[in-house]
Amino acid sequence: MATPSPAEGSAQDRSALIAAELYYMQDLTMDTIARELHTSRSTVSRLLQRARTTGLVTIRIHGPSEQSVRLRQAIRDDFGVSAYLVPVPERIPDVDRLERVATSAARILDRFIESNMTVGVAWGATVNAVSRHLTPRPLQGTEFIQLNGAGNTFTTGVGYTSEILRRFGEAFTSAVEDFPVPAFFDDPVTKKALWRERSIARVLAKRRRMSIALFSVGAPDASVPSHVYAGGYLDAADRAALFSDGVAGDAATVFYRADGSTSGIRINERASGPDLDELRQTPRRICVVSGPSKVESLRGALAAELITDLVIDEQTARELLAAPRPRRPAPEQAGRMESLAAHGAR
């Protein structure tokens, strides 16, 4: 099929806009619109589809179900975050569940991202899926930055992360900023030295000024494998250290336990993602989660107060509320744990 020329595309957009105004604003039927535009009903259907996919028309559904309202309120009461629930059948393949949640998340993002914002994007399987479903909407002065490095011993990661950022940049006609460093440095000293380089410090400064951070949570045993665990980023020694340190998951390749604590988690000294204190400084922190296998990791992120807005499927939301809430160690106990971990690392 030949690609339409810019003039043809513009003409199609004008026709799509007229069809959308007649259908959505004047409540005309597709048959009536077809007669008015001197075309076929199937062409009108294609024009309406074009209006939706190009962002000429956005659709919002108001009036959530009673069950959804209860779940949202319970999540706010228990965790202090705003939840956006995605209805998904329980017996659905996890890959399909992820796509459904990602599609809804992309639509929800549209209400938060505005002109003149800096938006941090953490790569991963979930955010990659979200990036494929964005609704185009031109903005001015907005920039999308890569939150964490993606290189490892097998790949620079540039192709994977650049494609995610490119989709965001094209959807919102915005600038993008790559972060071409490893996901994990071999030595914390190397990381500290590189962080002093002006080219890297410039990106780090933008990261500290973010208006929005978009991420998911990684989990060691997620049914749809988290990219950080499946993409060659962790060797056997790293995995053993994560297990020994009691890690439940990560956000932007920075790890935490189920109670939200991070003291003594050795790999974080080498991680290129924003430390959790830095992430908590971002005014809006949007987390997208799909599937019950991520409940423990999600609980850790909530305990660490990393999330302000949560996009989640209803089944996972129910299991989140039903799961036992881990207790955070007392300060003196946390100090002993950190001392033991440091001793074990030597």
C-alpha cells in the first residue's frame, strides 16, 4: 500500500474531523454522514477510526462501576495514592493483560502531560508497551528524558531505549534526551567519576527537575519477565546478592525490599537510576502495573512512597489489597541489618 502524501494526509484529516464532529457532536448516524459527505458507510467508519488514532478525537468514560469505586477508595485509604483501574478478565494471558493495561495507561497519561514539562521515562517491558499506544497530541516546550542507563555487557541498550523515547517524542512533538550509560556500573567509583562529567551532569540536573516520572516495577518472578531480569543485566553473582539482600523489586533499576527499605542493598551503589530519595522529589510519579505476580514488588514501591498515581488492572488491585502488609524494621534493627550487609560485602 502506498504511503499517503502530506497533502493527502491533510485532506484525510479534514474529512476525519468533519465526520467526527457530525458523529460525536451532532449525533448523526454513520448512514446519514455517508449521504452528507457523498461517500460510503465503510469510509465514514474509517474516518472515525482515523480521528481517534490520530488524536483528533479523544474518548473518556465517566461513571466507574461500584466495585471499581470501592477498590480505588480502598487503595487511596491504604496507600495514599490515586488509582486508575483497568477492567480485565481474570482468565486472560498475561501478555494480553499487559497490553490492555498499557493501552489504558497511554490514554490516562494524556490528561497529565502538558506543554513545558520535563517527563522522566524508565525503560522496561510495561513502559515499552505504553509507548506503543500513545495518542498523538502536539505540545510545546516538553521534553522526555531517559531515567536510567540501559547498557550491559551484551549491548549498549541504545536501540531499545531510543525507540521508547522516540515514540513519546513523536506522539507529543517533543524533544527527547537519551542517557547513554550502563544500567549498572562494574564499580561504584566509576559511577561517581562519570557523574562529575559535565555531559552526564547535565542530564542528571534535568532528572532532578522532572514534573512527571513514568515507570513500572520490576519483579524477579514476574509472569511477563521484567526486562532488567531477562535482558542480561544481572549475572549470577548479582542475582545471589539480590536474594541475599531480600530484594522484592525495582523501580528504574533501583532495588528495594517488600517493606520499602533499601539499606544495605549493594547493587544500588552501582545503579544508574535515580535513588529513591530523588525519585520521591518528583511531584507526580506514575506507576503502571499489570498482573498479580508483581504484587510484592508493588507493595515495596508503595511502602517506599514512590508512587502518586497507579494504573493497575482490577484483579491485581484486589490481590494488592488482600496481601499481608510487611512491617518495616525499627530504626535500630535497620541499622543492624545495614551493618551486617556491609560486613557481608567485604
